[in-house]
Amino acid sequence: MQRMTNVENLNRLIGRGLPTTVAMEVDAGRLDEEFEVALWTTRREAEGWAKDAANRSATFKPVWDFDPSRFYLALDGEKPDTIDAATLTVVEVPVGELHGALQHGSGRDEDPWSKRYWSKTAVIAYRWALGLAVTPPLIRPWKGEIVIAGGMHRLHLARHYGAQSMPVLVWRDELEEVVRILPSARAP
């Protein structure tokens, strides 16, 4: 039998700044309340922060989150129970080598701060400005090239800020093919 949403609790969660769909997931016990409130608060704060050109032009050192319980965040819209973190591994790759191996659809021809990418770029840059970590991008091999399965904004923003190498998530069963395409890939 499916559990009914507690309207009072749902209203309380929405009052804490959670979107309705996220509040429903928290109410159902599928998402952690405090983590989601902090995440959505940061997203709202990032928008105002990024309006200041001085903030956008600053240089940030990417900070990465290696907690397997949050690897699901590499894929937009996924929930903690949709990805088995044990099936993923982390490898460090030279950014130039990775960029050179990207399939055309995973590349970028615009600045990360362009209007098209602005909202997601703002959240990532703001987190890095505060020293807060983000989950590494998830890459996959495809026809001898690399595609970004999740975290395209993270990759391109790290490159924009001059990162020479970065961690990426890889499905363990695709690691051999990824290393064939990116021979410098190494465990961090």
C-alpha cells in the first residue's frame, strides 16, 4: 500500500525552500531533508551571487565530492537509490586529453557564462567559491570517443578555470575502454 503524503509536512518542507517535487521525495523518505534544503538554498543564493561580474570573473579551484552516496548527483534528476555507487569508480584524467577525446555533442562552443549555460554555471562556481564540493562528471566511451553522461557544466567550468586534471566517474565495466581512449587516466 502506498503511503499518503502528509500535507502539513509537505507544506513545512516547501516553507523551507524545497520545490514541491523535491519536498514530496523528502516526505516519502527518498531524499535527505537537510541535504536537500542546503542544496536548494545554495542554488538560490548562487543566482544573486553570479549577477556580480566580479564574482563571475574570479578564479576558482574546483572542489570535488567523492562520497559514493552522492554519485547520483552526477546525473540530473536522479535519486540516491537509482545508482549503485559500487558500479562506479573514480579516475583522474588530464583535462586536455579528455577535451580532445570528447564526442562533438559533449563539447562546447560557448563560454560557460553564456546565457545558455548561466544558471548551472552559477551554482557550480558559487559552490567552488565557498569551498563546497560537487560530484565529478560521469563519462562514458562511445564509438572510440568520450561522452559526458552527466556533469557537462562541471567539466567545462573546471576547464574554463584552468584545471589541468580532474576526477571523473566511470562505470567499472567501461573502465578498460575509457583507459584505451584516455591512456593517461589513473586512479586518484
